[in-house]
Amino acid sequence: MEFSTSMLSVPSDITGKVNSFFAQIINQSNKSKSSLSGTPLQTARSLLKSKLFIIDACQSLKGFLTHNPKIYDAKVRGRVFSLSVNSGTDSSYIYGDSVSYHHQYDWAGNAGYISKRYFLCTEFIYKGDNTTLYHEFLKESSELVEMLTGLGLTSKHRELIKTSCLAHQDSAFPNSVPPYQVQVLIPYTDVNKNTEYISVSPISASKVQAAIHTFCHSENAHTVGRSFHYPTRPENIGALAISTGGSIGVLAPDIILESEIVPTSSDILKELRVNVNKDLFDTSNLDFSYFLKLRKKADFAIGRYIPTPKSSQKAAFLDIIKNNVEKMFSKLDKLRLAVQLGVLHEDKVDGLNLVQRSYVIEQKLSEAIMNQVWTQANNSIQKFISGTHYKQIAYHPTLTRYISESVRRHLQPVFRGNIESSKPEIVTDGHEGEKEDTNEPIKTAANAIVFIVIPRLTVIDAHADSSAYTTGLPGITALVGYVDKLCRNIQIQTKVEIDNIEVAWLLRDFQRIEGMKKHEPARWDSKKKTTLSDVVSRKFCNLSFDLILKCSADYEQLNCLKEELPDCLPAKFASGMVSTAEEISTKNYMSESFLIFQSEQDLLNELQSEDSLRWAVLDYSEKFVRKSDSILEDLADAFLEYKEQNPRWNQLTVSNVGFKLLEEPVTRPNSRLTHHAYAEPVIGVQELWLIKNLSPEVFGTLPIFWAYRSAGKRILCQA
């Protein structure tokens, strides 16, 4: 009878078949080329008496582990043996505590001992319990060890195995950080609330790696997205890589940032219901800042501007207001077009008030509806202007007349009747806004909240493998780490204090690329006369994005030091090279484009002023609801439901959001900092949310600003 010893198969239940199972794993562990005569059981008895066989089996324990550092780089030596105590919890993050799998252990070490592992390291089920002979030898008394003694295991060999198992248990972590081991610097808060930076080495939890690989071969994998790594020498990676046949499956959601968004009628209707409440029109993208840039803006603001400007100025005014009116009507116009063309039946147009519905479904507007639409359009624009920093011009007679004229021109093609009978009364009393001196500087307390916008950063050859489990978007840890480094550079080089740092990530472009990076020093293949790379990762990406820093700092100091900020920008993001806007020197780019705002409203106005498409990376972990014991199946369900319920240009993805420490930080040789800890990556779910038609109410509720938060041994980037 053949028993399965692969990590990808459910462990064999050996109850009632112990001797047959022992015979198989003992013979599988025999690397000797000279075969012993007799039955498998007779051969097993002979091997149990062989000192060389027992010593080799004990040596194989050096590769017995729960977390494999070789998944990142096969040149790394050492292992970690740290059992998760909360397996199968209902966390919304993917890591060892939340993933259930039928195997807990892996093996990675000297390839010469890989076959010797079967005897002590094979997992099996006995009387309902998962175990290994390694764990049985650690017990004070074991029925299975007694059975081995009955097969011929001598007391001397038994004691040798037990001693080796105890030594393995006592050395769960490497004594020093081995060469080639990745080290990440993160803030850590201990039980006494003291915070310091520590060096963390992320290592893959083998059971999570195996569970994800198994999921990648399931029917639901296409819902999330999958990819495969193909290490050149799987025997150097470990037993899991061998079991998979030299391929390792990882989660890889598609990231499609469309260059042009063409909404369907159902998209328009859904968006209209969400974003248009009491007001008829969408005013979130309007921009009247032009009127504050006029040479006579002071006169204009206080009402002394000439009522009849020159024709060229009038044309410019009307053109700007016309564009704003078209923006305001855009959603209703798209919905109206869908109804008029028959794409959307008027019975489906529900949830709108009388004026909204009439505008959408009537071929020509009556005088009464025309008056209501015209009046509400004027009021909506004036109400919008009153809520901005240029509210002093909201009810200026010239501006209100031009607004009314632009609305009339927009509605004229869909109106029948006497235009003068439908014309509303123009409100110019200024009751919504009070006169203010626009030249008076805004007073800001030192170290108040400020927003720093760094637009159009481009990264070439960034790591798309944010963890051993995922490929696609670079890790949120890379984002927060980059900004943390930037702020520390600013503090060191400019002496400006920056605290309470959070960051928003707005993607502009994303492209996956293939290719192996050169990692130095690389080993040399003397036979082929080429460098020999052991790096598993083959996934990289190019991306372009904006950063928005939210922090406590002195606005005036930061504004005065713009010229020094370019030198503070770190050169690498997720191991990729960072550059700024094309054909612009770094210093000029930063001095012109490094924007600093004192209020969320000013920031929102800036975001709305640009027409190019950007996707905000939002924290979706709070919305990811667990429904079963399998977090990966729940993930597939969440992706499927999201695609059905959200506009197609929004999407979900997954990425590394932090680490779960496997030990308390310790002093360890070769660490980058004083304290070091091994940790496993924690994977979270993110939402790529198209930034358009933002309102202050919506923007204030978005989980958009990321920062490290500590919760026990979990150190996560959350928004």
C-alpha cells in the first residue's frame, strides 16, 4: 500500500497500518545506492539498526521548518520553526493564523539530505491527530516510538534521535542573520508603549504557500487571478517546490487602469443615485478659480468690477462657465441620452425627483420644467461657490448673469416654448457669502495638519512580488516605507519636524514586466561560465503615481523650503528606480509641482482640477467579510461579488500590508539595526477606486491614508 508523503496531499491516516507506513518512509529515506535484500519491512528493520542511516535522519532535521526563507532567495541559509497558535482565525488578513491547511511543515536545506527527511519529518494522522515522528520523539512517552522499538530501533539510536529533536526544538531561529537574508526596517511598539525601529526579515509560512498554490489550481482561482514562479532548481528551494513540480502558485489579480472610461447606462444610473442626493446636479468637479486670478480680482471680489467687461473678457468668462455647466450636467445628460436612444427604458429610471425624471425622460422640456431646471442649476452653482475658498464672488452680479446665460444655452436644444417665460430670477444679493479681504494670509498654528502632494512619480523595475504569496501591485509596506524614509530625510536635511505621517497612493499607470534582476554578488557556474541566480522572483513592474502626505508640520516652514525638498526624495521605491516628471529636472519639478495645502477642501479642489484618470488605493480589509473556514474561498467570493456590484473600472487587488512577528525582537549579529525579528508577511485586500466626481462628504469617508499600526505582534499598514 502506497502512503502519500507530498505536502500537497492530505496526510495519510496510518491507524491500523503503522508498520506498513513505517516501512515506506524508512525506505524512502534510504539514499544508499546499494539496495538491501528482503521485503520492505525487513529492509526497514535493517535500516533502523544502521548508525549511518540514523545519523543521516538526524542531520535532516536541520532543514525541518515551518517558515522557509529560501522562497525569496535559495542562497539564504537557516530555517525557522515556529508554530502558529491561532490557526484558522476569522481574520480578514491572509497569513499563518488565518489560513487552514492540512500540512504545517516543510523542508529546505542541504539538497543532499532532502530524501532523508521522510523518516522523521513526514506528516501523518494517527488516531485522529496530525503528527510526525519528530513530535513523537519529543514526548515523554509515545506509542508510535514503542512500535519503532519493536521494529528494531535500538535504545542507543532512540536516544540519539530524541537528543537531535530536542536540539532542533531549542534552535528555532538562526543565531545570526544569514547572508542574502532580506531585512526591512519598520516601527515597533513594545508592551511598554515604547516605539523604536527594528529590522524584520520576512519569511514565507510554508502552509500558507502550499494553501495558496493549491487554491491556484482550483476553479475559483480565475476570480482572483493567479500566477506561477518557476525556480530553476526546485530542490534548492525546498520540499514544497519539489512537490509542485517546480512551479509555485501565487495570487496575482489583474490590474487594469483604463486610459478612457466609457460608462454604461447602468453605471450612470448607479452613480447618479449614489452621488446626487438633494441637489439636482453634480457640482463636485466645478472650478471657478480663474476668477480669483484676474488682475482686478480684488475689485471683482468686493463688487466694484465693471459690469460690462470687454468682449474678449466676456468670451473668456462664458467659455469657462460653459465648461463648468457641462460638467455639472454630465451625469444627467448621459442618463438622458441612454433613455432617448432606448438603451435604458424609462421605467428603470426610478429614485429621482420630479424635475430630475422629467429632464431625463422628456424629449422636450415644458416651460414649467425648464424654469425649475434653470433655477436649480443657477442655485447649485452659487451654492457650490459659496462652499469654497472663493465664496466672496458667489453672488457677484456679473458672474451670476453669465452663469444664467450659460445654463440657458445648455438647455436651449431640449426646450420648447417661450424662453423669457421660463427665465428665473437671478439672485445677486450675496446673502450666502460675506465680503472678505482675500489678500490677508491664512494664519496657521505650528505643526498643524498639512497635505503634501507629490505628483507624477515614475518607478522603473519595481518589485511586483510584494510577498512570497502575491504578485502585482508593490506592497503597501513599500509605499509606507518610502514615505517614512522621505519624511526622515526632510527632518534631517531641513530640520523641519514632521509627525503623524500618513500617505495616500494615487495610481496613474501600471505595467507588469518580465525579467530577472541581477543580484550581486551572484554565484558563478564554472561549467556554463555564467552567473547563477537563485532568486525566485521573476516579476517586476513599471508604474506611475501621485503621493499625498498627511502629516503634522509647520506649513510656513515647509513652504519656504520647497527648493530643498528634491534632495530628500528617496531614489528607490520597492527596489525600483524613482524618477519625476519627464524632461524636467528634479529641482525644477519639485519647486513647481510639490504642492502643500492647509485644508482638506483645498486638497480636494486640486484633485478635481485635473482631468487625467487616477485610482486611489483604498484599504478594503474592513469590508472583506469572512463567511467560511477558508479565507481563500472567501476571497474569491469577495472578488466575484465586487465585480457584480461595482463599476467595472473599480477593482480589488491584494498586496503585502505588514508583518506578524514570529518572535520578540532580539539582538542578533548581522542585523541592520540593534534589534531584529523574523516575521511572516500579512496580505490584505485593497480597492482601486477611480478618483472622479469627488465630494467632500465622500472624500472624508474614504480609507485612503495609510500608516503603520501595531497590535501585539502584528504590525500592519492600515487606512
